[in-house]
Amino acid sequence: GQSLEQPSEVTAVEGAIVQINCTYQTSGFYGLSWYQQHDGGAPTFLSYNGLDGLEETGRFSSFLSRSDSYGYLLLQELQMKDSASYFCAVISNYQLIWGAGTKLIIKP
Amino acid sequence: SQTIHQWPATLVQPVGSPLSLECTVEGTSNPNLYWYRQAAGRGLQLLFYSVGIGQISSEVPQNLSASRPQDRQFILSSKKLLLSDSGFYLCAWSMASASTDTQYFGPGTRLTVL
């Protein structure tokens, strides 16, 4: 089968750094994407890793290790507006296979 | 620039009634189109995807159906709604030629079946 595992909930303090992990098991793999979804809203694209290593976009970074079937999303200088659910998704056979999402709770 | 529209934003329907949700994309040609459902506090479940007019692939057997009558129009339908059809329905598009398959979502329709 195909599966993605990510923590259901993570709590952090405003201004801190948080890492959301994602492990996957899929029949095909072309890359790993991350999406953000605020309560009541639609998911929005954050980042994509097609090759091993770190991709940085402002306060957000994403990492991929294909040999370990593992990736993470790193959020720095957390702001209250970062409170949302974060989904990892594997591109496999021209489709996205989604994780169940990680709810990020930020405390002041 | 590309935009994606979904309507209605919210819908309350009785059990056994029909359903029609519409999604249209502007600013791109021959997009891949997707319908997802999301239960409260859960992840996204892919229902249907389409790579072209009249081409529909179903991921989950259910009482829903999809159609793509035009290149940038995707419709989700049901003849008789069930209580379990309640959820947040999201339409998305991606570029057909892009290997990254980044998907762009519409605002969603929140469906409550009573």
C-alpha cells in the first residue's frame, strides 16, 4: 500500500523553530510537497523537493532524504499566523498522495 | 494569471437529494483537474481526477460522479446524497506538463447533509 506518516499535532511557542516530519511509503516517487491549510480555508502550496537536500523559502525550509523515505518542514521565527495544518504530499504516478496533516498550535 | 472558482461556498441538503458542485479554471489550458473531500480535522481524500475533456478517473467507489464537459470545467454530482457525504469539497488544478504536480485549490464548498 501507499502511506504517509506525520504527527497529528505539534505545539510551539511564538518566535521559536518547529520541525514537522513526514515519512512515506509509496510505489512511485517523484517528489515531496508541503501545503498549508488554515481553518476553514483551502490548502496552499508551500514547497517542493524533487532531490535530496534542503530547500529554503524565507522562514520556511523543507528537506528530503530519498534513501530514508523521509522529509521535514522547518518553520523558523514562528508567528501566530503560522497556526494552521500542514500536509506533506508525495508525487507518485502523476498524482499527489496526501498525509493526514499536522495541526500546528502556536502559543504566545 | 490563473484562477479557480468553486460554487456554492456552503450548501445544506437533505438526505436523498441530488447534488451538483461546479468548478471552473481560468487562465490556463488543458489543466489536470481534481475533486477532493475533507472530513472535519482530517486529510484530503482524492475522489476524481481528469486529464482531459470526458476523461474521468475515480479513486473511491461511492455514490458520487464527476464530469468534465469543457476543458476548464469540472462538475461533481450525486443523484441521492447520504449523511456520510457531508464534508469540505475542494477542486484543484495542476499543469498537465509539470512533473512537480503542484496543485492549486479553489475556495471549497462546505456541504452539510441533514
